[in-house]
Amino acid sequence: MSAAELRAGASLAGVYGLRMLGLFFILPIFAVHAKLLRGGEDLFLVGLAIGGYGLAQGLLQIPFGMASDRWGRKSLIYIGLVVFAAGSFLGIAADDIWTAIAARILQGAGAINSVAMALAADLTREQHRTKIMAMIGATIGLMFALSLVAAPVLYRYIGMGGVFALTGLLSLLAIAVVKYFVPDPPPRLEHAAASSAGRAIRLDAELVRLNAGIFILHIVLYAMFVVVPPMLVVAGLPLPEHWKLYLPVVLGSFVLMVPAILYADRRSRPKPVLVAAVALLMAVEGALAAIGPGIAGLAGLMLGFFAAFNVLEAMLPALVSRIAPAHGRGFVIGVYNTTQTLGVFFGGLLGGTIAQHSGPGAVFATCAVLCGLWLAAAAGMRGPGRVVNDLSSLTFSIASGVNLEGLRDALAAVRGVREAEVLAEHRIARLKVVSGQWDESSVRKLVTGEV
């Protein structure tokens, strides 16, 4: 990777990390804290508070992504981070479950995930995009691990109001990271191409599989964390000491994750790794449902869960970004993030509802069934071909006499051209071509106007 790509990946991973750390701080402590709120004894409402963030995200990811295609990535990221911070500061005043729900929904209204992922894809070449997305995914996993360890300790000393305040401050800090460290993206596409992205993108079967996968992954995650923290308390591990279980489990899961990611990337074989990770998730959920383990058993099963979760969290967005066309990347990734955050919402809701009526075992059993459905869908996926490593990115100046209307479509139809963009304002065409197989003569005739 070039120095610019490394800088883009590291800085955007930092933005993701700061924001997701603020979000994840709530997850391992809220189900226990909710009992202190008015109305917090209702597990359905507790699940709604945990998952309400995902509902707002689900409604707004696509609008944010499409707006970023038209008006630019960075400005939409700034707006989203400010909205998230406002929701965090509202959470400081939450002494009843409904105010907590409102705070979580307002946090979720800062729906920048799709925009940040699209910006990462804008700033990197396709052959290195898996590495960048894995870098971001690994950072998300690391922040999740840190939150599991730090949140119970922070809750002990600063309370839930202090945790909400910290999430808001981290979001504002992320604005500074975007402004001063994230490189500016290339000039945005001509308005006609960007605004028509939603109509131009076909319903791709592989995108459907990937979107369904991230939806189920986050249902499982958030449903589990409605019941796991209270289970640990009942098993004799007080909330401030949950880090003693989470820390070794999550660190161990990173050790297990790295070889899988490297294998998938270097061998260009993501399918077997993805299928194995989903199968591991299903096995863990089935074991949790069947045996009702104590603390030692929970630690072992959570190790398996987080190893699979971290692998999938890194691989899925990388695969989506490979499929998404550049002129509609914000839209495609917006759809992906919508399904992800709807999984957050339905996970909290499902976990709270099932736990209220049937107990933790039924929650895990439901998660196992969902993972089984995902496994069946993932088994039919097509792994991306090795041709991605043979792509070249080229830029051409468009002659002054060439009519730009329809030019992008004409370039995209040339043999060997995988992707075409036209920047009308700058009269530039950017292409991704298959090295040694593209029709250079036809491309040059189109951009120069020669017959």
C-alpha cells in the first residue's frame, strides 16, 4: 500500500474506533444499570433502549450514503458525529427508561458508517481494499474489547451519566481526526452519475447474502448482550469484575482472528473462512442454549464467539466494497450499513422479548437457528475471483470536443473495463481495467473523439 493509503486507513480506523468505543461502552453495562431507571424492570424496554440506536441508523444509513455521493463524504461525517454527540449528552440526564431510549435513538441518527466506509474505499485501490477494511474491522473489534474491559470499571467510578458524557466527547474528538488526519477524497463524480446510482445498481445475489449476513451477525450480538451480563452477575461475577472474563477472551480472539484474515486475503479465498466463522457462531450459540454453562464455560464459548465475530466484522465490509461500483458506493454501503444497524435494533428487541418470556436459553437457541440460516446462504456464495489482483486504475483527460452525455456508459461497455467514472467538471475519466485484456484503442477513441 502507498503512504497515502496507509494514512487513510489508519485515520479512518481511528475515527471508527473513537465513535464505536463510545457506542460500545453502553453495551456491557446497560442491561444491569437499567434496573435503577424508572421502568427499567421491563426487559422489552431494556432491549428497545439497547437496540433503538440501530433503528435510527437503519432509517438513515442510505440517506446519509446517498447524500455523501452528492455533497461529499467529510461534510456528512461531521454532521453525523455532532448528532451522535447530542444523543450522548441527552443520555446524561436519563433517569427513566424512555429518556434512555430517546438518547439512544438520537445517537443512532448520526448514521455515518456508510459514509466512512465509502470514503475508505474512495481513498484506496481495489487490490488493497480488503486490508483497509480489515484494519477498520480490527479496530472496531479492538474497541469492542476495550469497552468490555473498561465499561464496568468506568461505570463503577463515574456512573452511567459519566459514560454517556465520555461517548459524546469521543465523538467530538473524532471530528478533529477527520479534519486534520483523513485525506481529502478525489473530486466527486458528476451529479447525474451519483444521483442515479440507486437506479443503476442491480440486485446482486452476493450483496443480498452479505447484507443478510451482517443483519444476522448483529441480531445475535445484541440479543446476547441483553442476557449475558446479568448471567455473569447471577453466576457470581459482579459487574465491575466482568473485565476479568472479557479481557483474556477478547485478546485470545484476536490471536485466533489474524491467521484467518491473512489466509482469506493472501490466498483470495474468503468463502471458506467466512463459512467456517458462521459455523463456529452457530456451534457456540447451540452450546450456550444446551448446557447453560458456568463462568468457565461462558469464557470458553465467548472466546469462540468473538473469534468468529471479529473475522466476520472485518471480511463482510471488504467484500461489499469490492462489489460496489464507485459511482454508487455510498448508496451500496448505505444499504449494507442499514441492514447492519437494523440487526442492532432487532437484536436488542428480540433478545429482550424472548428473555422476558422464555429465559436466556431460548435467546441462544434462536440465535443458533439464525446462524444456521446464514450458514445455508453463505454456502452458496461465489468467492471473488483472483482477477481483482490484476486490475489497474487509469486516468484519461477528455478532449474538449467530446460530448460527456453517455460517455461513462460507453466506456464501461468496452472490453476489459471493470469500472468507469466521468468527472464532468474536470473532464477526466477514471477507469479500472483488467491488465492485458482491455481494449485500449477503443477507450482512447472515446476520450479523444477520434473516429
